[in-house]
Amino acid sequence: MPETHPSLCNQGNLTDPATSLVLENGHIGQLAIVMQIMQSAFSSRYGESWNNNQCRSMLSLPGTQLIIASYDNEPCGFTISRNIAGEEELLMIAVDPQYQNKGIGLILLKQLIADAAKNKVAAVFLEVRSNNPAQNLYERLGFQKIGIRRAYYTGEGKQKFDAITYRKSL
């Protein structure tokens, strides 16, 4: 039975109250779901998505957590994070474009933060492309900019994009 998080699923801005959002702890056997969502959510223009082998490798590491969101029984988003040395790092978050702007990303992040706090983690870290509008969501949740990695992402045509590093103390 998947572990669900109904208290967080009632938060956010879901547009149709008759639908249900369920978060469950995922596993490497759900890699196809992760890849499908990632491929629809990330444009190759920015060089942010991972390939199948990168995802498999990351999900195999100790301390890695996958949370999958399903909206009306359809997988629609996920987070991959890793707990190491008393810190949690958000490695990847994606919401399928047809489900974006419904509060699903917010709910996924709140769950990740709640899990980290429950595990007595000192801080949550993440990196995001410098021109990614998701920065607004991170800042709304209390993440603070702490650094820049120049030319971190390589997109189409070898175009480079900076990454902004964020931290949220717990």
C-alpha cells in the first residue's frame, strides 16, 4: 500500500475539488513514470532533464527519496531528493505541463520539506536554472539564494545557463 499524505494534498490550489491528488513514496520500479513526466516537463532547450541511466543511478543511491504525485489516478509529478550528511538536496522536481498551475509542485515541495523536518535535517538545498520561473515558488516557501554556478546547464546549440543555488533552513 503506498504511503499517502492527505493532509498536504488538501493544501494548494487544485482547480477541481472533485479530483484527488495522492502523493506516494516511489521506487526504482517506477522509473518509466519518472521518465515520462520528465520528458514532458523539461524542454531540451535548457539541458535540465536527466536520461534513464542518470535517473536509475540516482535512485539507487542510499538516502534517495522519490515522491510521485498522482492527480485523479494519473501520475503527474515527482520529486527526487537525497538526504546526506544531515542535509536534504532536491535533485529534481517535475510536473507534467497539463497539470501545471494547479498547486501540485507546491504540494510536492511542502511534502519534501515536511519529510526533511521529520528526519531532523538542518537544511534543504536545490539548484535551478537562473531564468526558471520556479524560483518564485522556492522563494515563496522560504528558500534563500546562496550562490550561482556559472554556465552550469548546457542546452540546445551548446547554449549555457547559470544555476542558482538555494537553501532553506529547517
